[in-house]
Amino acid sequence: MDSSKHICIIKYDKTLTNFNKGKMAKTDFVQQFINTIQDSSDGIHAVSVVEMASGMSLGAFSDGKLDPDVASAYNVEVVKSKLKAIDALGLKETIDDILITLNTQYHVINCTSKGTHMIYVAADKNKANLAMLRALINKGVQEIEKNL
């Protein structure tokens, strides 16, 4: 891992530190997921696992290009707005993921099926593999649904 990268402080609720009969602590799971994203793809600018109700990050990483906590808080609003639009249109659909493509970056957002948590990843378009990012994020969402 590049030494110029900065890992943000993990914020968590005391209830997340409890162990479940031999399972790892839930905050350990979040950090392990963040490490997997960093190690599995080039060009990662930020990763955040977010609790949707509060918009607070349970864990985050940034290479210094953007603040994942600020990005996460705003992206929670993007998800909520899209869900309202789906409801207003009477669609019987769920969000697979949300991709925002900037000039030089991908921003990918995915939520758990119950809508309690989301994963946000920002990556360099010229370095990151979008298909790999989506696959990693989807796997992370499945793990979050099992562990959080």
C-alpha cells in the first residue's frame, strides 16, 4: 500500500464492538472490507461504509483527495432522493448500484437490501477497473448484510 495514503479514524457505536460467539468484532469486519477494496483495486481515492439513518461512516479510507465522511453524508441524500423518485414513479424496483462518472473519477454507491447501510467508493477512472469495483462492492454488501 502506498505510504502517501491516509486512513481516516473509524467512528463507531459502542454496540458494534460486541463479539458474537466466536465471530470477529463488527468494526473489525468493516476495516477488513476497506482493506480488501484498497488491496484489490488500483486508484482508490476513498471508501466508506455508512449507516444510512444517520449518514455516519462506520469506517472510512481516503488517499487525501477527498473527505469520505463528507462524501458519504451527501451520497446518503443521493440514495434517499433516488428511492423517493422510484416510489413516486410507482416502480417496483430496487437500486442495484448508483454510478456517478466524473471526468477523472468513478463514484460507486451500493446499499444493503434493507437500506440500513451503504458502501461508497471513489476511484480514479484511468487506474481502477469498474467491473472489479462493482464486484467487490457487491460482495461487501452481502457481507454487511450478514455481519451488521
